[in-house]
Amino acid sequence: MTDTVRVELGDRSYDIHVGPGAIRHLPAIAGDLHASSIVMISDSTVAGLHAKDVLAPLRNVLPVSLL
């Protein structure tokens, strides 16, 4: 189960999903976005630890990029 934190920026608002095991919920969350692609923005430390686990299940849903 994840918690959703809404970042209010007017027409640029977005949700952040956080919580234990949030990575396993990513395909369902991504499927609900009605998006054409996903971009993961990360620093090299976090990307080195988590990018593979985050991006792999998402690639089954949408095209993804890592910045």
C-alpha cells in the first residue's frame, strides 16, 4: 500500500507515491496515468541502488527514460 502526496502546482500538479514496497505497485500506478511515457529523475547514488528495480516493471507498461 502506498500513500499519495499531492504536489500542488496549478496545471503542473502531480502525485508522489511513497511507502514500503511502493516499487511493486508502480505498474498499476503507471497504468492509471494515461501517459505515453515515464521519466525517472534521480541522482547517481539513488539510481545505482534502485533504477533497475524501478524501471524493469515499468518497461512492461510504458516507454521509460532515466535522467
